[in-house]
Amino acid sequence: MSEQKINDALGALREEGDRLDNPEAKERLTTLVESIEQNVDYTGLSVDHQDLVEDVKDAITHFEVEHPSITGLLNEVIMTLSNIGI
């Protein structure tokens, strides 16, 4: 279930990223999504999970004012990662 939730949230983040007008914000979100996809395995391990969690938290701070829907999705990702032990 957690794997599906993360995949759904990452898909939604990609869609939101496609709608961004700011190329830097779009690149930041795309890089973050790719990092999550590359680093998470669904047994609850990550190559460098602390950096990954910090990257998601930084992105939440970056997007929270101008892009609340992205912030909500990132919060969902971080909660799900936490639930699987990352």
C-alpha cells in the first residue's frame, strides 16, 4: 500500500511540475521526484535516507507559499516514507 501511495504522489507531483511556469522550480521538483524514485526501495531502505528526507523538507519550505498543492503532495510523500521506516 505504501508503495502505491508514493507512486501516486510522485505521479501527481510530475503533473504539477509540468504546469509550473518557473523553469528553476520545475527542475527542482523534477530532480526531487527522480531522487525519491532512485533512492527508495520499498523494503524501507534508502541509499541515503537522511539526505532524501532533508531534500523533501527543503522542497516543502520552497514550494509552500506559491504552490500549496505541491506542498500537500510532498507532505504526503514524507509521511509515507516515514511510515515505511525512512
